[in-house]
Amino acid sequence: MYYLLSAGIYNLIPSWDDQSGEMGESFEVDWKSENFHNHNRMARLLRWLSVLLWIGTFWVSYLFLARFFGNRKEIILLSLSLLAFLPTYVSNGGAITNDSLAVFASTLFIYLLYVSEPKKLTHLLLLGVVLGWAILTKYNCLVLIPALFIYLWILQTRRLKGSFLTVIGIVAILVLPWLYFTQNIYGKPLFFYSGLEAKISIWAHFLPEYYRVARNLFWSFWAAAGRVYEIHLPSWYYIFVFGGMTAISGWGLSKLWLSRKNAAQSDSASLKIVGWSGLVLLMLVVTSLWYSLSYQVMTSWGKNLYVGMLPIALLFSLGWQQISANRYWLYSLPLLLLLTDLFYMFGYVFPHFHE
């Protein structure tokens, strides 16, 4: 869906691509070369498309947070700060990549999931269309199917079967033609990359390989840039800053979970949202690790988790504010992320491309 959208924009003003004839060996792709041309108007336009989708993700996330946590402004602030300042997400937010549309579509689906009424057929049809759109953008959005089932199981038990089948029916109408096409072309309905057909057992690894995949998932979630994410911060920054932030938020979430006082509180809508968000994050992490360990080339990119960016941001913010309600503590998270962006951009990204 992203490439169809981009191709449509490209065909409106193809003259903006003033390098269309410079392909192959004669095309200079080295960012550090004096011959590299960094003024392609079409490339800039498509980057702005990603920025626009990033803005859409931010706005939909705000609507979701304002609806369910409108009386807790600190949760809205902290959640949106992660969406605005997470370094890898900032990098992807201005890149020509289908991640931008996948994250927007998945965030829109999550928002509609919580505001739609299962008894209204039009709402279910809209959910199916958006979910199908997300899956046709990127396959990691397939995790939204079990996420849908878990949501209905937790919050809509009376209409579980009918609602789920209706949404999945719409998804099937949209997605099955594409799966049939890929089956005919590549011999498999879910085709990924031509160079990664050799699947191996996830158990056929040694402990250092499991560690490396988990480590790659962590650091690339926080701060990774470049065509193959070759631009990263010093190891100590990931360990002490990002690791510390993750540990603090995780500790706060454990405090939140253990502080439930009675069954009535545990059944509250906001706590159910938190529980559902935790399950979505767990599914995303397990799926990403499984995918990476199933192929010889173990990518394990953290951006694969971004289809659950809204639940992740919510969990992180809830854990952070559990530590202290002091406003200086609350403001420290967005400030630290913003300073990290500036440090990363001017200290590593710009020098890498323009030294």
C-alpha cells in the first residue's frame, strides 16, 4: 500500500525526479563522495510523505490518550514525548520507508478498536478495512489479528465470535488476492526476502546468538539510523541511559501491577487497556525474536515493534510516572529524549553523512 501511494505521488510530478536516468554502476550512492547529489526534489517530497504520516500517528495517539486518560495529563505528555523524540522513530519518520504507513495504520486501528461499537456493522467494516490496509503495508501488522482477538476477549466477551469473524472476513477479502498473487509469483503466500529463504530452527543457536538478537532488538529500538542502521551511539549510552530508562519504567509498571487494591479496580477500563498493551508488546517482542532466529541473516530491528508504538508509549509513560508525580521528574523524560536526539543528530548522524 505504501509503494502504491508513493508511486501515485511520483506519477503526478515525475519531472521532480531529476536523477531517473542515473541508475546502475554510474550512479553515485556514496553519501561521503563529492559527486553525491543530495537535492532530488522527489526524494524530499516522499520524505515529507513519511513526516505527514508521522504527524497522523501523533494526532491519532493524542485522540486515544485524551479519550481514556484525559484527566491524567502527565500520561498524555509522557506518551507523546516518546512518539515525538524516540531517536530511531525520528529517523524513520523522515525516511522513504513503508514503516511510516504501517505505524500510522496500526495506530489508527488501535484507536478505532477502542472507540468502535461491536454492535454496529459499519464500525466492524471500518476496522476490517484499516486492519487489511495495515497488513498489506507490512507483514508485521499481522500481530494485530491476535491483538484484536485478545481485545474482544477482555472487553467484548458477549460479541466475541461475531465481531471477530466480521472483521477477519473483511481482512480476508482485502488480503487474500495479494497472498494468491505472491503464491503464484514466489511459491509462497507470505514472501519476505529472496535472499532469506533458508529457514532454520530457532533452537539451533548457541546462547551468544540469542543474546545478540535480543541486544540488536533493544539498541535499534532506541537509537539507530542509516540505510542499514549502521549509525549508533556509544555502547555505554545504550546500557546506562536507555537501559536505565527501560529499567525505571519496568520497575514502575511492576509497582502499578502490585498496587492493585481490589478486584473492582483491576476490572477498570484503563487497567484493562494497560493489560492489553502489555500482551501486544509481548507478542511483538516474541514475534520479532522468532523471525530473526529463523533466518541465517538475523536482523532483529527494533522498528518492527513500532506497529505497537501507541501501546508501548502508554506502558512506558505509566511506568515512568509511577516512580514520582513530581513535575521535574515527569519533564525529565521528554527533556532527556530531546537532548539525546540533538546529541545523536549533530554528534553522529550529520558527521556520518557529511564529514
